[in-house]
Amino acid sequence: MRIGASRKSVKPPADAQRGFSLIEVLVAVLVLAVGLLGLAGLQMAGLKQNYEAYLRTQAVNAAYDIADRMRATCATPRPDNCEALKGTYDIGLTDTVSAPGTTCSGGGASTCTPAAVAAEDQYQFIQNVGDLPSGQGAIQRVNTAGRTLMRIIVRWDESQDPSSTEIVQFVWDSEL
């Protein structure tokens, strides 16, 4: 045994590969790019779904708001005293509703008639629905099986593309 002998370093053969080749790096970059494009697509789909859910929530809120307003105008449970069941609230999808001359809500005029309250409620409903893209709203009385229901329709365009339309309609029947 020799003490203090130097060690000889072993060299790898000349044809041995070291590190990554350029092709392997390009394949890795390509796989990463495809993955990032997929993530971007998922993000865009998520944003679109979120916006559609927001629009649907606004439509439901507008329908519930007008239904609550109609219930509030019913002075008694008797149908002949309820303005909504008399047809005062009925409006079509293409009808225009002008601003009422008298403001009845928020401590307004104390001499408001039920018809004036209904006119203000209709105007507020159309304003709420108008916040939706191409939003339209309708309120109809529906007589079915001895009951009178109020059908509230909210319609809007969900396409986000001026060259196409994707009309969505929310219909809700409410018994007052």
C-alpha cells in the first residue's frame, strides 16, 4: 500500500453526453407553452361563466324586487284590493314606461294612490332590467286552475359579441 499516492481522475469517454440537448429544451418549452395556453383558456372560460352568473343574479334580483313591490301594494288579502291582480302592473316586453310624476317611495307624497305606487314600481323594474345588456322585462297576470299568478319575465343578451345574440330569458311565476 502506498501512502500519499495521487489519484488519477477518470475522464468519461469522449462520446458521452453531458447536460440537455437543444431538442430536449425545445420540447420542454413547447410543453410548458401548451400548458400555459390551457390555463389561459380556463381563466377566460371562468371569467365568462362568472359574468353570466352575475347577469342571472341581477335578473333574479329584479324579478324578486318587483314581486315584493307588488305584494306590498296589496292592502288586504282580498284580491279586489290588490293592484297587481287588477292588472295595474301589467307591462309587455316592448312597452316603454316613463318616469312617474309623483315619487311615492322613500317618504314621498302621502297622497299617493295605489295606481301611482304601481307606476313608480313599474318604472323602477324597467330601470333595473335596463341595467342588463339589451335587457327587457314584462309582467303578466296568468289565470290557472282557479289561481291568479303574476308572471315576471326578464330577458337579456348574454353573447358579449355585437355580431351575434344569445338571448336568455328568466321567467318566474309568483302567487301574491
